[in-house]
Amino acid sequence: MTPLPDHLLESVAASAVAEGLADALYTSVATPIGPLLLVQGSRGIVRIGFDADAADAHLAAVAAHLGPRLVASRRQLAGAGERLVAYLEGDVPEIDLPFDLSLAGTGFRREALEALARTTARGETVTYSELAARAGRPRAARAAGTACAINPVPLVVPCHRVVPSSGGVGNYGGGAERKLRLLELEGALKPSRPTTR
């Protein structure tokens, strides 16, 4: 069987979106911090996946929550991808994309992610304890850490801005080196090496 050409696949994706026949759209975006899987549902970005994780696992998680009708579409997600790249290249101060935390579940973990998105500005870092307090449960630092670990939309909900109170940058789903680069880009840390830009 011969695969369909890209222009026909994009036409099918556009029609599926227009007719409400797709549960989510996805694409891979080349960025300064490596390739990212970008998945968008009807209410906004639902998943951003780093290259270290299998795209199929991310897509399976999305399908389990939103439905199995996932359509690849570079064209339909071009604007969101361009916005991510512009942010990561330092050309715009915020990502400013609509997002949907339905994959984060309910309860405190979701509340912590909502508090993080709402209260933590570019160039600022907070500790897990501070994030827990901002979410209304000051003693739930460990749960705040778990919320960051399961964040389905890193970058858009900036879990890279959460650091341990003991120092250092801590863990990150995209890797500690990537977290360090993001904090340097945002001005929360001084660059550890000369920039080429």
C-alpha cells in the first residue's frame, strides 16, 4: 500500500477538525531544546512530550483520556509550534497558548499545576514548599513535586521553574540539563557557559 502524500493527509486533518471528527491533533516540533511532541485537544494544548519519551506512549495516554481519534497535522498546529520555538529562541517573553490540564487528573496535583501557571512568572523560581503553599496546602511539598513530575504540558505550565529548597535545579522530565537551559533562557540563572546568540 502506498502512503498518502502529505498534502492529502493535511487536507484530511483539516476536514476532521472542521467536522469535529478528531479528538486531538498532534505533531513533532523541532526546537532549540530538542524535538517536542505537541498534542492539542478542543480546549488547548493537552500534552507536550520530550524526545526522551516514546511518542506512542504520550499519544496512548491522550487517547485514553480524550478519545482514540488522534490526527497528525503539522499545518493545523503550525501556529502553536511557532510560538513554542519563538519562546525557546528568546524572541517572545511568554508562550501564551491555551492549555488543558485534564490529563493531570483532579485534586491537589491539578491545583498545584494551576497555581504554578497562575503565580510563577518568567525569571522566577519557587521551591516545592512554596508551590504547595500557593496551592493552599503548605505541608504538601512532596505532592507538589509529584504534580510537577506528572505535568502533561511542561513549558506551558512551567514546572522547570520549581526547584528544591536544598539548592540546585532538581529533577525534570526533560532532563536536568534542559531544565538548566530553560532557567538560563528565562533569566532565573546566569548562563553557565557563553551563549552563541
